Amino acid sequence: MTSTTEQAVPLLDLVAQYRPLKAEIMEAIERVADSQGFVLGPEVRAFEEEIARYCGAGHAIGVSSGTDALLVAMMALGIGAGDEVITTPYTFFSTAGCVHRLGARVVFVDIDPETFNIDPAGIERAITDRTRAIMPVHLYGRCADMEPILDVARSRAIPVIEDAAQSLGAEASGVRAGAIGDVACFSFYPAKNLGAFGDSGMVTVREDERLAETIRILRNHGSRERYFHPLVGGNFRLDEIQAAVLRVKLRHLDAWSDARRANAEAYTRLFTEAGLAGDAVQLPAAPPDRHIWNQYVIRARRRDELVEHLRSNAIGCAIYYPLPLHLQECFAYLGYPEGAFPHSERAARETLAIPVYPELTATQRERVVEVIGKFYNG
């Protein structure tokens, strides 16, 4: 009999990703170690050029994390006290947290229940004379509906910041995330599709050279020349070792994205064949444009009970996100009551991410669906 351990399926398996790349990665790390140059050197510059080219953006600036990417992008746009930034309450904390840190006010707009991304129809109603940026999030690897967002933003001369932390390589109308809005922010946290060996991130700028240069200065304590500071910035620099590791991994990113897409398509087929789709489990909709499936997120009936069942059967899963941002204690001052954003609140109650990483095998996919089927069908 096969043991539960042998049938275990993790939510993510970074060891399986690392093994075939170990020699390349160690060679890259040794190259940096031999140079004894660790901050903002040739590896960072080369990685910035590669990311700009990959996204189709005019500029790319390596930073210390996805959170710092959001922070420095808004700093460069001059966002501060008294300003407002429109975004979604159904996302990771840093999206709104960085707005608050700058003294600006977060203005939330509910999500589209099918895509989990911000609903463009609500954005125009949320704009005031204090709105200084619109920040859609490309959640789970799917770009937000950008055309109507850009239309309203351009009609009001409001910058658009893409929170693309989960979506490197995703596309909207054939344009890559990172080159759609005015500026975009990426995370290379280890669990992302392109993951570093720790925290790191990137800001891309579609075409504004002055904005890109301001971000470069701000990431280095507001300094272009050492010890001379035209601006007050922060220590948002990308390490050479992280850049070297990421350069190795970037060469494999499209193949990994293709594998994630194949896994997502296989899940759709398996859930449908098992008679689970539509009632017990609502499957994520595939968009017309490129989705890179950072997460495969279902809506599940009796979600919390299902989580316990999956974990007891050694199946990895995660809830992104159990409490929308407008209901977080730290944002109570914004005055949004429960029920203010019903689609975000429903998503928080019903959604569940299951394994979709590139190295997932057919047997593992079948095991995940089998265990979910046993929960609903006995």
C-alpha cells in the first residue's frame, strides 16, 4: 500500500526546481563571490537589461523587494500626505500598506468576481481631485482588464502603477505586464514564478526616462553621486548575488510558464471529468491573453472543511487571502464596513489555491483532484 507521505503533494516544490539548475546557479554565485562586488554591479545591470527586454519596457530598475518596488515607484511619482491611490482590497498587504506608509489614503474598489482583479467599472466613480495614482493588481498571474483602466486614467492624466508582483510574463492585449501602465512593480520572492534566493524586486517604466532616473536615485538613498543627495530615498538596492541567480532562472521562465499553463488546463479537464466543476468547485476562467498561473485558485463549497481534508491527506493548499484589506484592523480608520466590497469578501470566504508549480506530475494532479472528489462525494 502506498503511504500518505509517498502520495504527498506540496503546494510548491522549490527543491525540484533547483536540482537541475544547481550547477548553473552555483557557478553564478561563485562568479559574484570571486568578484567581491555585491551591490549594484554588472549582474544587476545585466539583469535589468534582460527584464526590460523581456517585458518590452523602456527601463528596469532592480530593487530589494516587491514591497520596496511599490514604495519607491510611488515616491518617484511624488505621492504623499493628502493624496489618494485607488486599488483593490483583495490582494497582498503591501499593495495598500505602501500607500499608507507614504501618508496617502487608500481608496478601494471591489473586484470582478470572475477574474479576482479590480473591476474597472468602479474606478471612475472612486476618482476625486486628490487621486494621484490608480494601482491595479495582476492577481494570480492574470493581467487586470487594462484597456478601460488606461482609458479613464489617461482622460484624467492619472498615472497607472501595475502591481505585477505575481505576473511576470503575463499579457493584456498582447502587451506584457511591466509595459502596460506608466510604471510596474515586480517581486522575486522565492515562491514567485521567477524566484530569488531571498527578497528582491524590480520596477519597470514604460518610457518616461526622467521617472526611471528618479527611481534609480531614490533606491540608493536619493544619491546619484556618492555622499551627494538631491533627494531623500532609501536603501532599496538589489544584491548582485540575487541578480546572478535570477539571470539563470530567467532563461527558464517561459518553459515554466508553459508547464503551469498545461497544469491548469489539465486541472480543468480532471475536475470536469470528475463531475466536480460548477457545483462543488468553481474553476478559474482562462483569459484570452497570456496567463502565467502564479496560482491556480478555485472557489470551493465548504472551503475551510476542504482545507482540513486536504491537509490531512498531505495535499498542499493555501488561502489567498482570508481577510480583505478593508477589514484589516490597521485599515479600520478608512471607514469601510463589512459588506462594502461584497465580491472581495466572498472571494476571501471561498477561494483556495492548489498546487500548479511547473514540476507537478500528472500523477500528482490526479491525486489532488481525487482527494477533493472524495471530500465532496465520499
